[in-house]
Amino acid sequence: MKRLFVDANILIRVVVGKEYDLLEYLVGTEPYTSTSVLEEAAYKIVALSVMEAREKR
């Protein structure tokens, strides 16, 4: 089984950009990441959500 490192950009593209084909690519692999990557992704997702909410006003 192939190990793949998942960085923050992949997580953001899946959550914000709804690029689910990236998840399909990960099927059959052993994805891994670090807690700092998860923290970065969470921060960026929250920031993008706030910016999007401001634009809708």
C-alpha cells in the first residue's frame, strides 16, 4: 500500500472547494498528516469562511 502525506492544501480543497475527486484518489492508499497540518487547515478554513460571509453582506 502506498503512503501519501496529505498537506493542508488538499484538506482545504476538499472542504472548501468540494473537490471530492481528491478523496477518491486517496482510496487504496495510506494517507497520513501531522497535527500542525490539521491546525493550519482548520485555521484557513475558518478564515475563508469568515471572508465568504463578509462578501455575502
